[in-house]
Amino acid sequence: MKKQTRFILVLVLALVVVVFALLNVAPTIISFGFTKVKLPLIVVLLLTLILGALIALLLSTSSSFSAKKQKKALDQELKALKQNQQAEIDQAVATARETIEQQLVEKDTEISDLKARLMVAEEPKPTTTTVETPTDSSTSDQN
């Protein structure tokens, strides 16, 4: 549908240009400062139209080219930033893993120490029996 609409617009524009050309066939003198040229008005109009179209094409092409160049540079920068960010994330993860592993080792050591202390505390203590020697209080009282 877009192509058909564009084609119709181009046809209408071409028709307007042809009618305009037929209405403007009178000779016109153009002075360039160092010389004078006598051309039909339609030729002058068509030359300026073509010159304007070429200038517009060159400007749009150069701006399009610079936009593509800028996009390429920004894409490269984005890629580099993503790689740097991923490297930082990997480094942070590695550091966190080391820290956690170290904490786990410390906790395992602490658990082992506590188990050893618990075993020592739960060991049956040898009971010492004290032998009472009967004191002869009766003998000492009798004297």
C-alpha cells in the first residue's frame, strides 16, 4: 500500500512539473558575473531543481554516514562496557565465594572445637572414693 501511494504521488508531481515546464518556455538571461547565458526558463528551473536535489542527497548521505559511524562507535563502547561489567561481576562473585568458603572453614573448625569440648565434658569422670577411717571417738572419750 505504501509503494502504491508513493507511486501515485510521484506521478502527480511529474505531471505538475510537465505542466509547469510547458507554461514556462520563455527565454531567460542568466548573468554569472563574467558571462551571460540565455536559456529557456524551464531549463533554468530544472537545473536548479536537480542541483538542489543533489545537494540534499549529499547532505542526507553525509549525515546518514556520520550517524552510522557514530552508531558503530557507540556499539563498540557498549560492548566494551558490558565486558567490563561482566568481568567486575565475575570478580565480585569470586571474592564472595572465597569469603564464604573461608567462613565455612572457620565455622567447621569452630564446630569441631565445640564437639571436642563437648566430648571432654561428657566423658565420665572417674569417681574418687574416699575411704573414711573410723575415728575412735569412744576410745578418746574413755580416757
